[in-house]
Amino acid sequence: MKCVVTGAAGFIGSHLCERLLESGHEVTGIDCFVPYYPKPFKERNLTGLKPRPHFRFLSADLRTDSLAEATDGAEVIYHLAAMPGLEKSWTDFDGYQSCNVTATQRLLEAVRKSPSLKRFVYGSTSSVYGKFASGDETMPTRPVSPYGVTKLAGEHLAKAYLDTFGTPVVALRFFSVYGPRQRPDMAYNIFIRALLTGEPITIFGDGEQVRGNTFVLDCASAVMAAAEAKIGEIYNVGGGEAVSIREVLAKLERISGKRFTVNHQAARAGDQKSTLADTTKLRTELNWEPKTPLDAGLKAQFEWQANGG
């Protein structure tokens, strides 16, 4: 199939591109290198992709550039491009609105008359549920950060295009994805980097916040599977193992043989207290199963960072 992956140079997007190519698909990757974190991190994610014969990379901004060339003939669009992160969304709402809402609307508009499009897969987040996100897809959506608000708005836009124009949309809500290539601002990357450098870490709140963790390759498999999902459906994507921040720190200490120096600060505005995806729907309808235990996934990320990742 001819696939388009937005956010192709990012954490999940680069892994998805690799999996699609390994499965024999043609892939057009799009990224505009929004300076949320340094461009060289993303450029490294593309080094193994660019030489491949069935991969084409386009540096394009979904908010402003023409999308006709990128989307021409696409059979599946995997829309993963977004401005991520809870805390920064309080101080840069215009950036989050443009990257997460305007960009999504322009991409949907670009393909709404496409005769070739079979699925438009929208990458959303557990943050749409709010402070407590433990359950299935029927949980009420009550985002408590501008980031969550803009991602939920993207879901509503996708549904509007389905209801009005028949655009074949599917939405996936990701829960705490981790693993090699994780963004440098994300918690596990920060924790591992501190162990490697001997720097202290800051824990916001009491450290008892619980996260259901999803290894990035399991996440990429779920995104691929969504190309066969029933149009209009929403799926939670999670690895099924919930641990507190304190427990993660203990696991990383065992993996590394090193000890953390921990400073504590007050909880941040918009932080989630507990998340754990009920993925029954994804498992039942798309025959998907997470394959990577948390300990193995953390070890893989630690080794990637220790080797210069």
C-alpha cells in the first residue's frame, strides 16, 4: 500500500515507517522539524530510513504548505505529527492549537475527496481523558491541559469529516509510550540520562503517579493494525503494565546498577494522576497484543541511551 506518515522523524513515527517498509509498503514521511526539541535528534531517527528505495521524505509544514504532492494516491494516512507535552502547552497555546488542530484540519481537507484513501489514522493521547485515565474507550473525555484539549479537538475534527464527507477516520489514544528514540523531554529519557551522567532528577508530586506503559514497537504495531479497523472507531493503545514513578526508578536502578539522587517539587498543573489503558477492544477487533514486558523495554531504552541514543 501507499502510506503517508506525518511526524515521520519523531519517536513513534520513525519506528512506524520502519515497520511499514519491512512489511513491503511504500512510505512517504512528512516532518517539519518544529523546534520542540533539537533537530539533530530527529535527523538521527531518519538515517536508516532515507536510503531505503520505497521511502520518500518530504520536509513540509502541515499548517502552511501544499499537501497535494504528499497525499496524492495515498491509501492510508497515519497522522502522528503533533506538538506534544503537557507543561509547555500552558505557555504556548497558539503553537499547540496550530500544530494539533489547524494542521489536522488541513490534512483532512487535503484528502477528503481522495478516491484512493482507505483509512485516515489519527494519533491521539490518553490525555483526552484527564487526570484519571484508567478504563476503556467509554471513559468521559475531560482533558486538564491545553495539550489534551487540542488533541481532543483533532479527534472531533476527524469525526466531523467522517460524518460530513465520509473520510475513513480511525483514532488511537496512546498511553505513555517509551523505548529507544524517546523524546529527550520525556520522563524515562530524563531518568536514564541522569543515571548515565550522575545528575540529580526532579520528581513532581509524591512519585506515586501511576502510568500504564506502552513499548514503542508495540505501539507501532497497533498503529499499523488500525489500517484494518472499522471506520469511525476509537481505540486505546497501552501495554497493560501499570507502575508508579517510584517503581520505575527502582527498576532502572536495578538495570543500571546505579542510584538516583532525587529532588521533589510540587505536582505540575495538568499532570495525570493515574493512567492504564483497557485495550480489550483493540485486542478483540484487531487481534493485537503487546509483546514487550516493561523490564525488557526499559532495558532496551537504557541500552540505546547508553550507546549514544
